[in-house]
Amino acid sequence: MSSGTTELAWFKSSFSGSQGDDCVEIAIAEQAVHVRDSKDVSRPAFSVEREQWSRFVGFVAEA
């Protein structure tokens, strides 16, 4: 996606620990969900369509 990911509102899961655990942050935009490494936010984020993100979350919730 071409929109700047620095302007997005990033957040981590409430299940994420505060000890620097491995975690990702997401930012929800109109057309996509952006994902980045919370330990190294200088690395490029990637984005997925909202429908695919919903499928992924549904799959993880069932696991």
C-alpha cells in the first residue's frame, strides 16, 4: 500500500507482555490492516486486505 505507515495509529494486543516479548503491532486503515514488528518499527510494515485479516484472526481464535 502506498499510504505512509507512520501516520497510522499502531497498537499491540492486550495479551502482549511489557518485557519486550516478540510481538507485532497493527494499524487498521480503510482498505487494509498494516502489520509491523513492535521491537523494530524502523523495518518496513506489510499490509493485508481487511477480509484476509479477518480470516486470519478467525483461524487463530479457533486454534
